[in-house]
Amino acid sequence: MKAKEPLWTKSYIMLMLGNLFVFMSFQMLIPTLPPYIKSIGASGLEIGLVTALFSIGAVLSRPFIGYMLEYKERKSLVLIGVISLLIVTLLYPVSQLVVLFLVFRFLHGLAWGWSTTVNGTVASDIVPSSRLGEGLGYFGLSITLGMIIAPSLGIYLFQVTSFSNLIYISAILGLISICLLFLIRYQTPDTVKATKKEDLKFSYLGSLVEKSSWYPAFITIIATFGYGSVVTFIVIFGEERGIDQIFLFYLFNAIMATISRPIAGKWFDKNGPMGIVLSCLTLTFIGLWVLSMAYSNLFIIISGILFGIGFGSLIPTLQSWTLSKTPPNRRGVANGMLFSAIDLGIGLGGLVFGILATFFDIATLFQLSSIFLVIAIIATLFEGRKNKIAQQHSVSS
């Protein structure tokens, strides 16, 4: 029996920890920037631009970095990304003008798009191909835990200390990430080393979309669009329902995501994407309905468990699916496409459901957003059926 290729190398562990601190540093600012810009005189439209300009910046930068990942060594690109994030973070306290703050927010989006694309690509370089699903599943924990823990930490710090102190704590986390990522032994694929810039022709669309693996990114947009309602409204929902321990949703979400992701990754490596994607989408759908009916902490806990297993395993599985269909030299483009799909899905979902909140209560918004999980399930079944027919034709021929 062939021995498994090693996964838990020093570089892999350092990358996971470094990426966790990147996400912690960034995500703790997400819920606190809107109230801060409001305090310096921003209008409702300008508060909305905090998210919109950031998403635009992230999506705009990813094709360029995806193109560079086709021919450049990894280390310099990683360090440029995380150092840029640190610099922009430190600029926020000096932005007493709303317009200047929004400019910084756009620059932050550019840096975020750069950093997430590079770090995700480095992970796919370091993880053995035979353990891609498992390795990216564990790596995805650094993203999920950062997204779940950091917003609550940011809200707490914003309430008990000044905005400047919040920024400094975020910057310290960013500095730790730089130190960890500096120590990694990077592995640039041979196909990338052999490629010269002069041999490549840059196409913005070609670096925005990887044709071989666009379908998992399409599923990602639909699924994260539905999740946008939760990101935007769950805290307000808890206040309206008189649920004073809404953090339990995040807590059990994190616990179950931590437990389920390695299992989901191994399932992916053994059986492929279809079964695990459908299971994750179904559990997330049920979780949305349980959340919409919550009047007590028990329902919040159950919903958090369902989301942790479902949505917590969905994104890394979709990433593994995307990369498994992508040539090694195009993984940077594919990663950029996937993260852009996440940003666009959540951003557009929050915007659309924010508009609908004028007409519906939040529980109804959660139920409406579950429709997009159903659409994602149907789209996944369609792709599975198409692949099965193609396999049958290839066998018969």
C-alpha cells in the first residue's frame, strides 16, 4: 500500500496560521467600519459604499494577480499582499473625511483581493495533489474561524475601547501574519517556473474567469448570495427577537466547521464533489429555516450547528472542486475567480436583501434567501447529470 504524501509540513502549518491572522485582522473591522464612518458624518448611501467600493476593489485586482501567478515566484507576491493590508489598516484612523475614508476602503479591497488570491494559490501549491480536498479543507478552517470569531471580537473592542485602539490591535494581528508568512518555504510549480512573462498575453477577462472550472464558481455565487442575508441581518434579528446570546450561532458554527471540514475533505478526495456539495447545500438550506423560526437560544444553537456542517464545509469543497478542474499554472486565476464569486455573492446578497428589508421582516428574508440554496442544489444536480452522461458516452465510444 502506497504511503500517503505528507500534509502537515512546517510550511503548511505556518501558512494556515498566517492566513488565520490575516483573516482575523481584516474581519474584526467588517462590522465596525460602518458605525465609524457614520460617526464622522456619512450618509446612508456613503455607508453602503463602504461595502460596495471594497468589493469592487477586490474583484478588480484579482485578474491581475491571477495573471502574475502564472509566471512569478510566490513569496514576494504573498508579502506584498499582507504588507499592503497592514498599511491601509493603519490609515483608517487618520481618515476624518468621508471621501478619504472611502478611498482607503477601495484600496483595502485591492489589497484584499491580491492577498486572498495569492494565499489560496500557495495553499494549493503546498498541499499534495492526492490530498487536495483534505488539505484545502483544513486550510479553509483558517478562513472560517477568522470570519466567525473576528467580527464578534471587533464589535466587543469597538464597544469597550476607541476606534484607534481597535485599529492598532488589528494591525498587531496583521504584523504577526507577516512574520509567519515570511518564514514559509514556498513551492512554485515547475510549469510556472518555466513560464516567462513575454510568453503570456494578458487578458482581463481571461484572468477573471478560468474556463475549465467556472461552474463551481457559479455555484459559489448563488450559494453565497443566499448567505448574504445572514451576514447582514443576524445581529439585528437577535435584537428583534429578544435573543441576547446570538454569539452562540457563531460559536457552534465554528465548532462544527472545525469538526466537519476534515471529514468533508476526505470525502471529496475519495468520492468527488457532487455528493458533498449537495449535502452541504441541503444542510445550509435547513439551517436558514431553523434560524428564521428562532425565538430562543436553542434554535440559534441548532442553526449554528447546521451552518457549521453545511456552509462551513461548502466553501472549501467548492474551492477543491474548482482547483481539481484547473491546470496547475492557472490555479491563481481559478482562486481569484472563486474568491471574487464569494465577495460578489455575499455583497450582492446583502445589498438585495437590504432593499427587501423595507418590505419584509428579517425572518422572511432568511426564508426568501433559502430559495438561492435550492437553485444551487438544482444547478449542482444538473452538472452531475451532465458529467454522468459524458462519462457514459466516453465509455460507449
